[in-house]
Amino acid sequence: MVTNARTSAVADARTPTDSRTPAGAGKRLRQGSPKKRAAIARAAFELFVAQGVAGTSVDAIAAEAGVSKRTVYDYYGSKERLFLSVIEDAEAAYAEQFADILDRTLGEVDGTDGTDGTDDLEAALVRFGRELGTTVARSVGRAAAIRLVITEAAHFPVLLDRWRGPGIEQRALAERLGALAERGVLAVPDPVEAAAHFGALVTSSVNHRSLFGVVPVGDAEIERIVVSGVRAFLLAYGPHRPAP
């Protein structure tokens, strides 16, 4: 049974993945005003991207957010904890976006073509890859978050831990590919590995071409990358693939 990808992805994205206690974690924190919390998170993200975590002071975050320094500490406990919260929020937002695209493009696919009105498998995978690739290439916030994680990962082991295993999006796509394999329209011995291969052929190719959102990539180029990647994926995982 395929679960709703959006619901499970958002829940996973907000589940702590590290048992170590960050600085300031022993202090009771206030939820406070959602408006102030959002302002602090937005200001922190912009400053972390521009100056790095070490180069950003809590005073600067407070000034940019229009709140007091004490409010920042009351809400987040420490600059390090604020940084991890900002990254978690960015991951959750992308996971929700990914799940929405997955549900809309691959939610009802059965791999047939014609009489029942469903999309054929290649067309559906291309549509999924096109929407996802366009999102990856043109989301300024997503691109900035990726570059920020790459820059700061060495200083925050919890970020490295999250990247060592299959991510939320990979697991969601793996579930969908596994369901298609059960229907006989794909030959997927290992859905998690197949999802990783799809990502490498499609979204990673767009990421590399755009330098993680720095270089503009046009619609025609995204289409070429996606169609080529999907066809390569189906050569490996189409139903004609011999069983291992």
C-alpha cells in the first residue's frame, strides 16, 4: 500500500535524527509569537547564507529580525540550535514540495497506455522529473540551503549523519517505484537503490548543470536532461530487465 507521500515526508523531515545535545538544549525554550519566530528564522537563514554561521552574530540576527537578542535566545537557545532549526525547516519545506509533485505525477500511474486514460510510465516519469528538475533548478531558497549545508557540514556532524543514508525524498520515491514493480511495470529488485539511480540521472544532473541554482537552466535543457535520464532509467529498470 502506497501512503500519501506528503504526509509521511513532512513527518519524517521533522523527526530528530541525532541524539546529541546541541548548545543551549538544556534551557526551556519559548514558542512565543509565530510571527517573531518566522522573522528570526528568515533573518538567520539570509545571514547564514551570506556570512556563514561563524561569521553571523546573534546581535545581527536580532537586528535583522527586529527583535531583541534575548528573544532569539528565548526562542532557540543558541545560534547553533537556530541554525539546525533553519535547516530542518528548509528540509521539511522541500520534502513537502517533493511529496506534492510525487503524488500529482506518479500517484495514479499503472504503466498502461490507452484505454483506461492513465499516463504511460515513461510519460509520467518524465512529467515527475520535469517538475522536480524545474523546482531544483529555479528554487533560490533550496539552492541556498544546499550550499549552506555543504559549507557547514564539517562543523555540524548531525548534518553529515543525515546525508549518510537514504533521505526522505529517496525513501518516498522508493516506495512509489516499489509499488510500480509490484504491478509488473518495472523490474526493481532494490527500490531504494533504484530511487538513488533515478535521482542521479535526473535531479542530480540538473543540480550539476545549474551549479546548485547559480547558473540559469532553460526549459529545453531541463527537458533534454530529464528525457535522457528517464530513458536511461527505464533501460535499467524496465519490465524487460532480467531477474537477478
